[in-house]
Amino acid sequence: MALASKASITTPIFHLSLNSSRSTDKLWLPRYWLIWVGTGFGWLVARLPLRLLRWSGFRLGDLLFALRPSRARVAKRNIDACFPELNPAERSELLRENLRETGLAFFETLLVWFGNPMRLRKMMRIEGAEHLEPRDGRGVMVLGFHFNNIEMGTLLLAANFPVVGVYRPHDNAAMEYLQTRGRLNNSFRLASGLQAQLHDRADVRGIVRYLRGGRQVWIAADQDLGRKRSLFAPFFGIPAATATVTSKLARMTGCAVVPVTFERLQDGGYLLRAEPPLDDFPGDSEQADCERYNQLVETLVRRRPHAYMWVHKRFKTRPPGQPPFYS
């Protein structure tokens, strides 16, 4: 799918369903000043040459063991457990590449939130866009996954479809304002008038309304959301708390379920690839759906294992009687 040739130059706007955007009246209180200083830094960094941003991201990744040793250790633990077939040197190299991708993701987030949308337009490509179009009044559940370039990928999606993004609001009011404005402003300016939305993941009824109304709803449920909303299913052979939300929503709404991946290309561009809708999903049970979901995620991760968000504690919630995974 070719991107639209013209982008809106309308004053950027952003929209949150449920009136969930918080009041901006108190965002200039002293406790938020450091965040605004960081925002100015982010705005300046987003205007650096792309080659310099990529180099800086890799260098930041090289420093993660010193800057965020706990997160680096989580990534190491995950990689060691999920890829036992690799020898220690190969796992060490995979960890190094993954931390570099993590560092680069920080600068990509600044580029998405504060960068020039016309500059971003030149970097975007799409394959399989026809799979994302609603048919016969059915909504489309767009399955996203936590690869490190998730911010750039979701911008690419929102710039081409009036997608509803399901997310968790930030606890800090200033960061909530920045992340919602950053994610939606540039997507609106790139989308020639299409308007993406963000929707609080806690409001399941609202998500159901969107899907039953024939909308595209983006959900990334491949993280540990705790025991109450999950069932245990194998992920790389390890029991992982797997969210049942994709199964429940598909069962309640009859929507199409379309996996999408975002890939960083060698030439510096970004590719959104929409896979064909999943057949026979949901299946016979939520347990079977969770197992199939994890098999899908594992297949996609094995294509680009260095790019997955291994710094997340994917195996934090353990089955009864099992010891902690992260000591």
C-alpha cells in the first residue's frame, strides 16, 4: 500500500476516548519541571541526522549494563532461558544486539513524539494493508507485539488507518500528556485527516463497542499482565502468564484477528507487515487460544530475536509452587 501523497497541514490535534486526557492546568507545577526540560532535550535530539541518532542509540545500548543493570540482567535471563540451543558466545552476541536495539528504541521514541512528520513519511512502507480493512461490518483486532520499535511501528499504523490504540495511561500526568500528544499528533498530521485514538485498556466495554462497530483496534497483549487476567501457556517452552483478552474479545465480537509486525530496514526505513487474518480464532477454549497466541508470538520473535523487548519480565508471574524466575 502506498502512503498518501499529501499530508494534512492542519493544526495538530489529539483525541482520547472516554475523556481520559487529564487536565493540563497543573502540568506547570515545579514537580514536572524536570520533565519539561527533558522534553526540550527530546525536541532538539529529534532533529539530529538519522545516522547520528542510530549511532547514538547503539552507543546507549552498549552502556545499558552500567546505566540500567537490573534491566540488562532481565534481558540476559530471558535470552539464556529462551535460547538454550545457542552456545554462550552466541547468546552473549544476541544480548549485545538486543541491548543496542533497546537503546535505539529510546531515540526512535523521541523521533516519533517530537520529530518532523514529513521527515518520518519518507521512512514508511506497508505490506498486506488489505488485511486491515474491515469487511462485512466486522471490526479488526490488530495484534501488535512488543518489539523494540513499537513506537515507530504504531505511528506507521495510525498514520494510515483510523485505528483505536489500546494502552495503559501513564501514572505521571505530564508523561501521560506527552505520550498521548506525541503518539497522536504526528499520526494525525501524516494521515491526511484520519484520526487515530487511544483508549484505556481498563474499559473493555468500550473496546467491544469499537470492534462491534467495525473499527480497527490495536492490542499488544504479549506481556505479563498478572495472574487474574491470564492463563499459563508455553512461551519458548516456559510457562508464561498469557492474557486472555484477545480470546475474549474475538469471541464476544466476531472480529477478524490480524497480526502485524514492524521491521526496521537496512536502508533506515520501517516496514509494517500485516499478516492474513487468523483462521479459526477463537478456538475451542481460552486455554487453546492462549497456547496458539504464544506460538504465534514465538514464531515472529524467532524471525528477529534481537529486536524483541527482552528487558520486560515476561515470566515474572509463576505457576503455583514454582520459584521466582528473576532472582
